[in-house]
Amino acid sequence: MGAAFLLINFLFAAGYTAVGGVAGAEPGSLADHFFFSVQTMGTIGYGVMHPLTPAAETLVTCEVIVGLSLIALGSGMLFAKFSVPRARMQFAEWVTVSPFDGTPTLMFRLGNQRASQIIEATVRVVLIRTERNAEGVVYYRIRDLALERERSPMLSRSWTVMHRIDETSPLYGATPEILARDEVEFTLTVVGLDESSAQNVHARHTYDHVQVRWGARHADMLSERSDGRLRIDMRQFHSVVPTAPTATFRYPRESLRS
């Protein structure tokens, strides 16, 4: 924005220098006419330099129109940039796989770092991996993962997103070796409504297969104080703790493409 302001003033200064007719400015002085242009565009009006000829007054009129347009455009751009709320979502460093109600479950932890809540938060998780079709062509395939809960009426602090690895899951029977072979990635997208501004916010994060911790779960962040009230410890947000080993399911390679 500053560069555009200087460039426009330089162009008008060149015009004033060419046509002349500016009282208080030395004829042929680009510097004097540049400062006159700055005063005109900024509507300063010190009164020392002013247009005398119709040509100079015409340039002044054009510059005022350009200056007002530039100010309006710059103000709109700044307002649009700073008025849109940022999601400020935090995603745990690790993805975990551990039993939940007896079923191996893929778990993601995400959190809201804003002071205000996110209303009607919706999360989506997709699995991205390389596959080879019947013609021998290698390509990336995207599969949606069914979640235990994909919507939350309000997101204030943290949310553990879970996908059960059962017979209907694209990950059924998966092992760390299979995830590495297929170059598996998980992408999370979160959208919601910022409570304070009533505007939509969104965030996205991608995990590589090396960030999956098998036989582990995210550490508990909630604890009970002596007075019976619950306390949340955000220092445990990225921590994981080991659990009992998960069962490994074997399956034919073709089942991945179904």
C-alpha cells in the first residue's frame, strides 16, 4: 500500500512538472511537485503551493479522485483482512490407535485456542493413500472415515474425534507397515461459527502415517480438584500414554480398494 501511494504521487508529480502552473513550486523541480502531490492527495492544504493554471487544476481534480479511491480501497482491504476471525485451532501432535469399548479406534485430538466458543463445530476426516488399479496405474485415493461424532454444539477447549476400525472401516486390518507402504495420510477439516463475531471459521490439518501411535491414547486433561470441581490441564494436550496392545486384523490387499 505504501509503495502504491509513493508511485501514484510520483506519477502525478511528473505530470505537474510537465504542465507547470503550481504556485510556490520551482518550475521543473520534480521534488517540489512531488511534495505538492503528497499534500494534495493527503488533503493537507498548507496554502504555500497551489494550482494556478487550468491544466494544473485538472490534474489536482484527477489526483483527488484517485486519492479518495485509494483510501477507500485500502480501508476496505484492511477491514476485510482484520475483521475475519481466525479459527486458531490446535491439533495434537499424535494420532493414536487403542481399544475403545473393545474396538480398535483411531483417535484425533483437537482444541480451540480462542477465548470464545465455536458453535456447531463440524469435523471431517479423510484417508489419503496410494493405490494401484487394474491397469497398473498408481494414484491417490481419498476415502471418508465414519466418525463416532462429527458435530459438536459448541467447542470450547478440546475434542477427541474417533473412528472405529471395524469391518466397515477402510483401515480394517491395517498395520504400521501397511500404512507406510501405502503412504497413508489423514486430513482433518473443521468448520464452525465463531460465537463472538457470528462469522464462519475453518481449519485444516494433515497427519502423516509416522504420526500414528499404535497401542496408545491421548493423556487425560481433566482432573478433579479437592473441592470437587473439574480442572483442565492443557499441558497434557499433546501427551500420549500407552495402552494394552490392539488386535491386528489381516485382510487381502484387494479389500482396500472396495
